[in-house]
Amino acid sequence: MSRNLYLGTDLRPVINAKNQTELSEAIMRSYSEIQATDYSTRAQALAIEIADKKPDLIGLQEVVLIRGQALKNPAATIEFDYLKILLNELAKLGQNYDTVAVSNGFIWKYHAFCLKGSSCRDLRLTDREVILTRNDPETSDLKLSNVQERNFYQ
């Protein structure tokens, strides 16, 4: 099985911002959109699909990790971990999957991200690709060895 978990926003306005004001506004909009897409609910639906199909391997794209922190500290507080959320939803359904490979794509860092009415913060988004394998020796004949992960760029 292969699924794109979808970040929840289009990052082009952030990438194409022409100045600090445009960048801050684009980040605030994107961050709000990510929250509004309610990944936790989407993860529940995906976990049900996985429980129904019981794939031995699952390739996942856009497995986002978002961390934030007060501006004086590096971003360490996990705000969204799409992988952890999905694995928790699978566990609730009695589905045991192991993470066998994680490949970090881009890491986007933004300092001085300020929400209206709040203090400034450091925000970091890590895009990951992940492979999960079903951990059920009674029903899976799949055996993995020498697992490796790489990023390939042209």
C-alpha cells in the first residue's frame, strides 16, 4: 500500500514570498490550514483502511513532523507528528506496524513566526517518507533484511 498523508497546505506562497511580511503572513496562513485539515481524523480513516486491507508493507509520503518553541530556544516541542498519530490510531485497532525506514526530505526552519496576539516562535517542519511493515508473525510471511534508506536526487 502507498499513501500520501498530505501536509494540509500549499507551501508555494511560503516559498515564493518576496519579503518578510509576505513570508510571515504565508506561514501563518499555511499553519492555520494545516491545523484545519485535522490530520488526526484523516489518520483514523487511514487506520481503518489499513486494518481492513492488512498490507504487509506501507509506503507513506508527506509524513510531516512539525516542532515549535519559544524564539530563544531551538524548536523541540512536537506539535504534529503524522507518523506517531497514525501508529497510535493503528494500535487502537489492534494493528501492529513497525517503522522500518524513515527518509527525511526537506527541513524547513523559520525563526520569529508570530501568531496574532502571541509571542514569536521558532517553527520547523520536516518532510519524511516512511515505510511501515506489519508486525504479525501469524499472518505475514514477509521477512526483511539489510533495510537501507536513501534520498535520490537528479
